[in-house]
Amino acid sequence: MSGRRRGDASGEDGAALSLAHSERLRRWHQQQASQIELDLQQQALAEQQSWQMLAIGRTDYAALYEQAPAGYLSLDAGGCIVRANLAAAALLGRRRAELPGQCLPGFFDAPARERLREFIAATLAGAAPGALELLLGGRQVRIEANLDQPAQRCRMILTDMGTTAVREAARRRAFEVLDHMAEGVLVCDAARRIVSVNPAFVRLTGYAAEDVLGRRTGFLIAAQAAPAWRGALRGLRQAPRWEGELSGRRRDGSVYAGMVSLSVVRDGDGGVHYIGVFSDITARRQAENSQRLALHLERRKEQERERIARDIHDELGQNLLALRIDVAMLAERSGARHPRLHQRARAALQNVDATIRSVRGIMNDLRPAVLDLGLCAALEWQVAEFRRDSGLRCTLSLPPEAALPPLPAAMEIALFRSLQEALLNIRRHAHASAVAVQLLLPAGGLAFSVTDDGVGLAPGARAKPDAFGLIGMEQRVGALGGRLTMESALAGGGCRLRLSFDL
């Protein structure tokens, strides 16, 4: 009995476990089914939203297509209209509902009809997108076309270019602009023969318009620039524009430096024209060459000063030192036995010392050794020398040395020499009581000024031919690409010299 009860209990437990497992499995299946149903609902919602957005996009595109100011057309393989917008219907002079099935070339006159057929055929054959201008009912219409490859349709944009009167007015305005341009302009045909020039061309080259029309352009180019000219023409085969410098030849045979721009343009009929725009930059090139020459001469001058200072030190300085030793020994040995000789020897020794000091001063003027210590040290030394020699109050304002960027040696020398010249002029002519020297570092540049409270600069003094100091400063600064300005009649009197450089 006890064994049967145990068996019954064991069976009941197994049945309970089986029922519990089945319940968990049923719940799991329900959860999976609910999740799948939720995923399907979300997917359906996303697809619905996507279709709604697509419908909105199509509606917006259709509205833009219909209301566009340019005419839009779609043509089938036979050149017949499949679809058109309102602007295209207005250009063609028909109601839009009448356009489908009609051949576009039929709206044009006979001369333009054949050209349009060829244009459509070329587009449908896969030619690159192009443009054509034709007359339609007395108005110029620009037609741009490209191929819709999947649909094998020709898509076109029609733009109203206006009536003949409007185009002529625009043409006249364009010619007025050309006539008033400072640059010379010439227009050439496909064979590079000149068909039009503007007044500036006549003024710059010396050729009258009737002397150049129908001629090729080679006669306008200087012999030394002929290879570059041929290279420019070859370049126009790869790109529609070329720019560069070429030497031109005037009618009188003189040569000038020219900045030239060449362009290839196509007219409404597809014809090729070349347009050249040029200007005479001879004066600018001469100024640049003069600037380079001035910089070169300034460098050579500083090198020569350095060489002379070195030679004075090595030759004259050593000889003077040896002479001083001999004279000092003579003065010492003459003593009381030869008082007159001793007196003369002492006087000679003083003269030798004065000569040595003069030589050192000359060496410092030629190439101050303090320049080797940096610009700030050189400016401080020069201001201290000025204070000592003139007795005037002189202030110096410098940026922190760590903030001063490394400067080219030529610029440091130019600043130092300009300060030398400015202080010398103040001492000689300004009748000043105070001087202020300032070095600033504005954004991307350097500004250096010397200001005094003296009588100022007389009108026209800067333009005097014998104002060599100012001329030298101007050339030195200009050769480095800097600017020199002078302000006189400041509040309270005086003058300010200002130098500025871009860094």
C-alpha cells in the first residue's frame, strides 16, 4: 500500500511539472507572437510614412515643375512632346493639353527646324549636354538638352532670351562697357582672325582698328614671347581659359609687359570665338625691378660697410694700437731727463687715443657690433647714444623680446638705419625738446615710429631733390615691401615718422 501511494505521488508530481512546463512554453509563444505582431505594425507604419513623404515630394516636385519660370519639355525618340510645363506651353503659344504628341521642330521656322532636329538627334544619340539658340515667333529662345538614359527621352529647358530689340539693347550696353574699359579687348573668330577691338586696344598698341581687323594675332606678340604665345593657344584646346604674362609689341616696335587673359566662347549658333583681354603692366614691372635693385644695392652697401669696418679694425686699428704702445713707451722713458720731449710725447699719446676713439666711432657707424645682439639691443644702444650726444629727453617703448618674432636681417638693418637717420635729422633741424621711439606689433605686422615735439616738417621738404636721408629711408623701406609715412603739424607741434611692414 505504501509503495502504491509513493508511486501515485510521484506520478502526480510529474504531471504537475509537465503542466508547468507547458504553461511556460505557451506564454513564451504568446510573447514571441506579440513581438512579431509589434514589429510588423512598426514596419507597416514606417512604410506608410515613407509613402506619405514620397507623395509629398512628388507633389512638391510637380508644383515646382509646373510653376518654374523656364520651360520644361520631355521628348520621345521621334522628337515629339511627351510632357510640358506651363512656361513651355506659353513659349510655344499653345495650351498645355494640346502639346503632347506634337513634334517640337514644327513650332520653328524652316531654317531653325533642321538645326533643332539635328540637335535632338545628337542628344538622343548620347552626345554631351549642349545648348542652342533659335528664333521662335520673333523671340530668341535658348534650348538646353540632356538625355534621360533609362527612359530614352530628351529633357529640355527653354529660356526666353527676349525680342531682337531687347537683345540689341543688351548688345549695345555690352559694347559701351567694352568701350569704357581700361584694358584692351580683342575678339577673334574660329580661325583666330581679329573681328573686333575696343578703344583701349587702339590706345595701348598704337594700331587703328581698321589696321588689325581680319589679321591673325601673331604680329601683336614680341619675338621673345612667341613660344609662350603658341603654348597659350595650345592650352586653350584643353581648357576654356588661359591667363599669364606676355611681352607685346606696339605699332612703333616698342615692347611692353602685358598681363593677358584668353577665353574661348561659343555663340548661340555654336560658333567658336576667342576673346583676349590685356593690360600694360610695364610700369608695375619696372617698379618691381627697381625695388629689387634697391634691395640688392642696400644689401651690397651693408656688405661693403661691414667689409670696410673689418678692414679698419684689422689694419688701421692694429697699426694705431702699435703706435700707441710706442708713443706710451717714449713718454714713459723720456721722463724728467727730457721734459720737452716728454710733454710732446704725452700730447702725441692723447692724439693717438682720440684717433682710436674716432676710428671706433666710424666702425660703429659703418657696422654697429651691437646689431649682433639683436634689434632691441641695437635700438636701445642708439637711443642711449642720442641721449648722451644731444642731451634731449628720449623715450623708447619696445615689446617684450620674447614676443618679437625673428625678423630678416635686412629688415633689422633698415629699422636701425632709419632710426639713425631720424634722430640725426631731429638733432640738426627739429629744435625739439623730447623724442619718443616706439616699436609695436599689430596683428600680422610691425609698426615703428619716431615722434618729436619740434618745429615739424616744412611743406615740400620731403620732395626736395637734396633730401637724401628721407629718400634713402624710403628706398630702403620700400625695397623690403614696407611703407614710410610722415605726419607733420601734430597737435602741439612736431613730426612723426612711421614705418610699417607686413610679417
